[in-house]
Amino acid sequence: MGRTRSLLVAYAAVFMAGLLAGCASLAPREPPASTHALADVAGTALARVAASSTPADVGGKSGFRMLPEGPFSLDARIALARRAEKSLDVQYYQLQSDSVGFRLLRELRDAARRGVRVRLIVDDFYTAGQDELFSTLAAFSNVEVRLFNPLPAREGSLVGRFLASLHEFSRINHRMHNKLFVADNSFSVSGGRNIGDEYFMQGGAANFIDADVMAAGPVVREQSAAFDLYWNSEHVWPVAQVARPALAPEQARRRFDEIVGAPLPDIDVRERDVLGHTPVREQLARGRLDLMFAHARVLVDDPSKITRSDRDARLQGSVSLRVLDLMDSARSKVLIISPYFIPGKLGMARLARSAANGVKLTVYTNSLSSTDEPLVYLGYARYRDDLLRLGFDLYEVAPQLGNRTQLGVFGSSISRLHAKISVIDEDRIFVGSMNLDSRSARINTEIGLVVESPEIVREFMRMIPADGFKSAYRLRLSDAGRVEWLERTDDGGVIVHKTNPGTTWMAEIRNWLSSLFVGEDQL
């Protein structure tokens, strides 16, 4: 889905026209009670499964399983929610009011009814029309819902709320982009996916190529600590303080049940995923998960990052800078998978130095015809030619070739990239919420995992053919120095596109004009 930057052009136009009016405001925040992840979970069924899945000789290592396919990743979350006995800690940038969103919310409700403590944090930017949904969910015993950095305007559409909140633009421009799901402080699912149909191959017009990772062991406790950092932050508000309850608790609970509707059959999941693993729900039922063990660490931005007035101060210690440092340590190769890729001056300097040292650099990002953020593509295009001159292998997702990924049945829907992964040499992988752009580095907050494991890297790389991404255009410079897009055909041939494929010159001009209103530091 489009991010905060999608509205920046509207902001500029409205500001220039002098139309700012009807400013809303929030009542003073009343600090809620601090709570923390539950530690006494050893007796839960999930903790026992984690223990039985862990060999005795792993030391301080954690267990991991990649979840590259949407249906399998959704299956993991739902299976964990159904088996949780003590706690569910859930944190998302976006939780949509659609089939997948309602599926997850029903599971949170049902877990709370069993006595599970449910803590849900949602960034407030995309919650237009959801005040009733989250307020009524919070009416259930054992459920708390908090909103990160709420907009003062509560009524109307996304655009309307944004425009009515522009007097606080310097604050509301900063968003919590984190994605995290933790069950009984024993298993987690984290990565790039928000909660919505298109992130789990359930969309109609478009679906995302994305990836998550399931974890067990010490790293889960680190993730729980990261969750607590946000849960108890001054930038997180109880939903009742932002959207005052309009119904009595029992009425609110009935209303929530009406909104999310009756349970639906579980979505179809194949017998095995692209990596050969059976669904998580089946493995939990047998009492043992197939995991690979490795040392890992959590990278997380401090939520106070959004209050720092100096842009360089926001960069210091950030997930983005630490991932760049990780790339700096590469000896032979770096693979960057990022839907929004704008390296900026710092990133270009770092990557150019790696290229000069003989490191092979590969970037897989969206094409102009696949991206949901055309302005970001234009920001990336400013660096594209230089990246090719430095010897980068550049790939851009071809929207009509999603079925070649083996990550799901795209059908008539187009494919868009949303995964955020970096692979360093053959022994380290980063999976998280961070894009390689200025917004992730200096404006939003992010979270991710760095896993040190040749075995896990090898498994992930099995999904990428040795001769490159078959679902993407490969870019090159012509003899005349102009970019060309190479599209492989099913019969082994190559189509050479000399102009940006899948778009028109009118659309490119319109996007270019829009880009004049938005600086690269906002992309």
C-alpha cells in the first residue's frame, strides 16, 4: 500500500492554495499503565513446542523458519494465535478492514475470550474509518489497543484526516513502520508484511512479493523487549483516549462481532511451501517445528527517534545505518531486496566503495509499472544510471510475471515487491520492515532481524535462480549510455525495452511534475 509520501503532493498543493482550515486537536494524553511481556510462559503449549524443537547443543542460538509465501505466513500467525495461552503482542503499521484483517482480529478476540492477554499497537496513519473497529475490540476483557502517534483529526477519509491534521505535519509525518507478532513470548513472526489481503496473496488487482521469518528462542525475548519499548512509549495512546467509546461495553462487543463478521473457512494452503516445508499449523499439531538454528540479533529504532529535530540525529543508531554498516562488512557479495530503493548520498558512497573493493552488488526493486509509489521510483531513477555504471546488477519487478516466483498463484493480479531483505556474503541475512530510503532512515521507525547462518542464507537463495530473477526486468546501459530493460520470454528469448515498460510518456510526465513538490528526504 502507498505510504505517508502518497499524500505529500496533496499537502503541498493545499498549502500553496492556502486552504488549511478546520484544524483538529487531541486532548492531553493521560499516561496509561506500563505493562511488559510475560516471562512465566514455560508451561504453555507453545513454549513446550519451542523446547521440543530445539536441540540440546544449540547454546544461545535461536530457531528460524523462512515464510516466503503469503498463505503459509498467514497460517503461521493464525495457528499461533489459536494455540496461545497467555499472551499475544501484535504490532503493525497497517491493519486493514478486509478479509485478512478481520480474520486476524477475530483470532485476537477469541484468544482474549480464552483468557489470553492481547496487546495490539497499530500506527494511526491508515486507520481512517477504523475508530469504531478498534474501540469495540478494546471493549473485550484482556484486550488493550493502542495507537502510535495519532492524527488529531478522526473523521473522514485518509486524505481528509491528513489535511485536517496538517498543522501538526512535523509530528504526524513520522510513522511506526514496524511489523511484529509474538505468541506466549515463545514464537514470533516478523518481516515485511502488513495485515491485509494483498500481503497474503488474497488480493484481486495486485498482490505483494513479500517475506517473513518465524523465530523461537532467545531472539523472541529481544523482540518482546522491542515491543515493550513501543507499548510503553509516550508516543502510543490508548485507543479510548483518541476515539472515545460511544457504546456500553456489552454493546461494543456485539458491535465488534457485527463488524468482523462470522468466521470463514481457513484459506487454502498447499501441502508444502516453495522451500519444502509443511504448514506451521500441522507442525504445531505434531508438537515439533522444523527450525534452523543460528545466532541472531534484533535491530529496532527507539520510538523517540521521531522527536529528534536534527535529521542526522535521527539517522544515528537507526536500523538503516546499522544495515548499511552490515553491508560495509561484505567480503564478496551483497543482495538488496527493497521495494522502495533510494540510496541517497550516504548509501551511494557506501555502495560505491564496496563496488570499488570488488564486492558484487545486486538490487531487486519495483519497476515503474509495478510500484504503488511512482514518486519513489523517480527518486530511485536519479541513481539508476550511476548504479549501472558502477557495475550493479539491477532488477525491476515485471508486474505480469509474478507467477514465475513460485510464491503463489497471482492469476490475473499484478505482482508488486514489498519484501525488505539484505543478504551479505553467504552467511548473513537481514529480514525486517526497513526500506533502503530516507523515510526509513530518518523519518519512520523500523525493526528487523539479522541472522548469521550460511544454512539459512542457502535456503533463502534457493528461491533465486543462479541466472537472476525470472520475474523481473534486468537493466543494462546501451552503447549510447541509455537504460534498457531486458525481459526474458518463456521460450528463452529476450525482449529489449528501450523505454520504461508498462507505462506511458504522459504518466511519466505527470509523475515528474508531482515529484517537483516532494524532496528526496521525504521519499
